[in-house]
Amino acid sequence: MKTWLIVTAAAVILASCKTAAYFETPNDLSYISGTLYLSNGRSLDGKISVSEGGNGVVKIYLPGEKKAQKYVFAEVEGYKIRNEYYELKEIRDGGSFSNRYRLHFMKRLTPDDSKMHLYEYLDEETSYSGYRRTRPVTSLEKEYYLQLPAEKQDGVWEIGLSKFVPNFDEKMSRIVDDCPVLSQKIANKEKGYFYPQVGGSEEKRVDMLWKIINEYNKCR
């Protein structure tokens, strides 16, 4: 009898673990209510799970169903939870990893009809402390990426890397050259339209990019 109780208790614990709800990052979450948007135009409401580690699969538990439906990244556009939209994007900066390992969900900060999109990426960084530096310490770091107006695919570029700096004035003014007034402000390094490669906070860079994006969206 005792053995049966132990086995039953273990089964209950394991079952509850499978449906434990948590949100660590947009790429590491489990059983969170939301809407999943597929590449074929369909949308599904249910409990969404995404596992980090390059497996490239999103799970969704539909209402009344115990078994999750699974979709590979190629079938997914994004998902919406807690009134925030997370898109699957390909990081274009970096080394020679395959596209599969550069695909990440990022929170889109700009409206759907924006000409240029700004994204927030939440990444887990692990460092080590303690004697012989064997104790892992995990922290969450925010990075920001732009999807450029001429690029309609899923590629995004980190705002602090070589796509934009050094010579932000030259590079960004060319990107928005179909809006001459804005392009000239950036080329002239007017206050609020320029950031250097070093110095200044990430928040100030983001604020400045918001200013550029808003003006660019209004440009005719």
C-alpha cells in the first residue's frame, strides 16, 4: 500500500511539472496563455511553451486537449501573451552559426505598420563566482535590434554593432535616404540624431532610435 502511494505521488508530481507555468525569457517559457501565429495565416489560442536550446519547436496546448500540438520554427511567425507580441527573428550579426541557431523570439516594440521595426531581446548570461569560480550566476540582459525598411525578411541587426557604428551618421542616413529631411539631420549629427560607438547608455540609444523611427514613419 505504501509503495502504491509513493508511486502515485510521484506520478502526480511529474504530471504537475509538465504543466508548470513560468516565463523566464521569450525563448524560455512554459504553459502561458496566449495566441500563436503561424506562417500560413492561422492563429491558435491556448497554453504556449517554448524551450531554449536550439530545438526549434513551439508547443501549444489547445483548450480541452492534454496533448500539445508542435510546430517547428519554419511554421511560426510569432506569439502574443500578456498584450505583448513576440516575433521570431533571425539575428544577422555574428559568426557562422546556421540560421536555426540564430532564430530567437523578440518583443516587438514598434507598431505593426511601422516602416522600421525595433525589437527587445532578453538573453540569459551566465557568469561564475565563488571559490575557483565554479558557482554559476545567471542574469538577464536586454539587447536591442532593428529590422531595416528595405529588408522584408526576418533578419534583424543589433544596434550597437558594425551595421550602425562606427560612423552612425553615414550608415543610418543612407538607410533613411528616402526621407531627405530626416536623412540630413542624421548626416549632420544633429543633437538627438546621433550616437557614437562608445559612450552613452543603451537606453539613450533606444530613445534616439525611437525618435528616428517615429519621424521616418511620418515622412511622405
